[in-house]
Amino acid sequence: MLNALHTRIIAVMAFLVAVAALSAGVGWVGYMSALDQLEQRGQSDLALASDRLTSELHRYRELAVLMADHPIVAATVDGDATGVAELLRQTADKTGSLDILVVSVAGRELASASGIGAELHRQQPYFTRAMDGALGVFHLVHSRYGQRTFLFASPVFSDAGPVIGAVIVVVDVDAVEAVWRGARPTVFFTDELGVTFISNRSEMVFMAREVGMTTRSATAEYAPDLLRPFMTHSVVDRRGRAVWTVQGQRYVPRAALHLSLPLPVIQMTGEALLDVAPAQLLALLLAGVAAAICLAFGAMLFLATERRRTLADANAKLEGAVQTRTAELSRANAELRHEVGERTATEAQLKKAQSDLVQAGKLSALGQMSAGISHELNQPLMAIRSYAENAESYLERGNTDIAGQNLGRIADLARRMGRIIRNLRSFAKQESEALTDVDLRSVMVAVLEMTQARAKSSGVDIAWTAAETPLIVRGGEVRLQQVVLNLVTNAMDAMEGQKNVARVEIDVEKIDDRVELRVRDTGPGLDEPDRIFDPFYTTKQVNQNAIDQDEVGQNGMGLGLSISYGLVQSFGGMIRGRNHPDGGAIFTVTLDATHPREAAP
Ligand code: ADP
């Protein structure tokens, strides 16, 4: 978890660094191209300004040359100064020159438009150059005029050839500057020592680029306190362009692209300072836009990644939960299957035990009945024997009719015995067939045949009126016989040895889709009606000699009713036992009725 957080933080930081680098790159490219444009424009502006200055100064330079050829000037140099002062004054006025001087070879002033000064020009570089026959050019802050001046010194040649003097035209730099002061961009012209002499920003004048430049010997005219450094720092790019940081200037940009153009004609260098603030602003803007786009894109990407990560996390959690749940379910399933297996096995055991019990019950019933049965079979046997003996003697006497009647009775008795034995056999058989439609009437007939003998011997009256129509129920015939037989036998057991009337009433009633079979006796009733269906609940004495002593039915196991309960339930029916309000016990068996037509097969 912590690792994932670290990775994310590192990824975000790396992204931010990349965005910063990209934005810086974009900004830099924008800045460079803006500087290119600025440079182009500045170059032409600087060229234009330089042109203006040189052509302006050119006028004075030509004036110096022309004046040197003037006859009055030549005469002045030769010693005749008549009219020269007037000429010089007029010319200076007309041309806007500050002064025009005529100087001898020795450097002494012979004439001047502003009056002759005592200044000696001999040592000055412009003068020596003029004496060499060339045009001397010089600039200085002239103490005589108290301002910046530009000097052009033209040699005056004698007719024979050598230089005999010079004409010096003094130009007022302020007047030249006045025309383009304040124009854009900032342009200034520096001398060979880097001191600004002419500029369209007055604050730039006398400024030196660097501090060291203030120690100047050749131009003592500069007042040292005027010379100040103005450029603090410059950055030069690959293409040699320098961006200066300018300090303390109100009308000069703080950061400016520096351009220069050498002007050998006036022995100066034209320089321009172009404000780079717009270019920087543009670069910043470009960098900002690039950064914003990248950040927006990055944020979207980050959000999408976060979303995906959250989804994946949730998914993983869900899968984990599902796996755990599946494992739990599988375990529960296996346990259930195991339980079901156990239950099935138990059920099978139960079924087996039940069927064993049924069989045991049946055999026990048979055991209880055997005395009655033997009596039942014995009687017809005895009758058959006497009928046979009688038939024999009748035959001896030739009375065949009566002998025939006797034989007919023997046949009837034999049929009756056969029926009894058949009933007993089918009762003893272990029945496991599926449920079928059974007519309760035939069940009753079989039960009555099996109990008739005992009823007769015990003096019990069994009341049963067979219905006209079949009473069909769902069940197993022999099992139903067992249930009813048990109820009738229990009733007879209860009334055994009773003084008052011993009677068993059996009736069957069809109520809607159900058939109710009721067995009621006139005995003492149930001692504990709630317990009669409990297995092994019995109130009867166990007597091993019961059969020998002809006490049929007194040998209780306490299983009869519990087995009957299970059997009736397996038919989907119900068995109840209670005491009748008029005395005695009444048992009710309720079973599903089947329509006689359905039961045809
Ligand atoms: P058993 O007949 O072997 O005792 P049963 O399950 O058939 O076992 O009967 C359980 C008990 O229910 C009997 O011992 C008896 O006390 C009581 N019982 C059943 N039928 C009657 C009845 N008709 N009258 C009185 N008691 C009865």
C-alpha cells in the first residue's frame, strides 16, 4: 500500500519535472524566435538611426571641405583676414553650426564665427590629421562651448600644394539629437572607449558600459563624474546575441537586446537597446499554455489511472470475497452432502428397522392368534372328520343322497379352511409393494375372518355392516389388514374377561376426499392416551405361557400401535386414539379416498 503510494508520488513528481522541462523548452523556443524578430526589426531601426546621424554630420563635414576652398579663408591663412569673420558668422548661422574656425599651421586661431579664442589646436588629433592633409574628425565636450561638440577639420592647401592651415566646423550635438530624441528604440553612439556621446535618450549620454572605462586619459574633456556605468550584466546566446540588464534608467528598458553597428566614418559605434519584455512575456505565455495543456492532460490521465486502479482494487477485493464465500459454500456443500449421505443411510437403516418391526409385529400377532387359529382350523377339521365318517356309514347303507350332502359340507369346510390359511399366509408375507387402490371392504372381510374365532371364544360381539359400494383408498392391502387387525385385537384385549357387554363397533364413512374408519369398543378406555403410539408402551402383562393357557392377546410388546402409526402415515393418512365420552376407546384411521372408477384396474 505504502509502496504503491510512493510509486505514485514519484510518478507525479517525474511528470511535473517533465512538464516543467517541456514548458521551459517551449518557452525558450518562443523566446528565441521572438528575439529573432526583435533583432531584425532592431537592426533596421539602428541602421536607420545611424544613417540619419551620419547624413546629418555629413553636411558639416562637406561644409568644412567647402569652406577650406573658400578664397577668403585662403586669404585669411595667408594673412589677410578681411571679411572672414563675417563670412564665418553668416555661414555658421545659415548651416546651424556651433562655430567655424580658421586655424593657422601652428594651430593658432586666425578667425572664428564666435570670436577668436586663445585655444591652441596644435596638439589635438583632428588638427594633426588636417595638417596631414586629411579630414580630421573628433568629438569632445568642449570647455569653450560648455557642451558636446563634433569637430570636422579640413586642411587648407596653398596653391603650391602644402597645407597652410585648417578650417574647423564645430557641430552642436544637442541640435543634431533634438530631432529624434525620444524615438524608439533606444539608440546611442559610443566612441572607441565605449562612452555614450550621442543618444536619443538624454539620460544615456556620458554613460560608460563598465566602470573601468571611466579612467580615460585621451578625453580629459569628459567630466569624470559624468561617466557612470549602466550595464550590469549581459547574457550572450549561441548566436552571439547579448541581452543586457540595464540599471537606474527610467527611459531605457531594464532587460534589452543589444545591437551594434560600427560607423567608422564618424569613428563611433551605433548601438541599440530593444526591450525584451514583450518577448519574455510571449515566452512565458507559451510556456504557461504548454504547461497548462500538459497538466490538464496529465490530470485526466491521472484521474483515469486512479479510477482504473480503484476499480481494479474493488475488483480484487470482490474476487477475494467471492473466493472466500465460494470456499465457505463449497465446504458447507460438502458438509451438507455428507449430512445428506448420513441421513440417507440412517433413513435406510430406519426403514429396515421399521420393516423388521412390522414383520416382528406381524409374527407377534400371528403368535398371539395361533391359539385361536388352531381352534378355528380344528373345528372344521373335526366336523370334516365326523361328516366323512357319517358319509362312510351312509354309503355302506346305500343312502347316497345324505352321503352326498355330507361330502358337499366337507368341501365347504375345506374351502373355508383354505381361505383362513391363505389369509394367514399373505399376512405373514413381508410386503414391500408400492401403494395401490385397496377396497376397505375386503380388508375388513380378511380381518373379521382372522378374528372371528377369538371373538366367539371371548364372547365379544363384532359389529360391522359392509357397505354396498366399494370404499377405495390408497395403501397396501396386507398392511391395512395389519392396522385394522391390531385395532380389533387391542379392543378385544381390553375387554378380555369383562362382565358387561363386550362389543367392537366398526364403521367406515366417506367425508369429501377422505375415508374414515372408526373402531370403537366398550372396554375400560385408554389409561394414557398421549403415550399409546410410543414404541414399547404397553399395559399388558408379558406372559410366556399365555398361548398354552389359551390367553390369546395378552402378550403385549407395545409395538402394535406405533407400527400402525408408521404404516398409516406412509399411506399419507392419519391415526388417532381417544376415549369415547360414553366409555371405551375409539380409534380413527383417516385415509385418502380414490374414486371407484379410477380404481378399476
Ligand atoms: P400391545 O398391544 O402389545 O400392548 P399396542 O401398541 O398395540 O401394544 O398397545 C399399546 C397399549 O395401548 C396397550 O398396552 C393398551 O394399554 C393401550 N390400548 C390399545 N388399545 C386399547 C383399547 N382399545 N382399550 C384400552 N387400551 C388400549
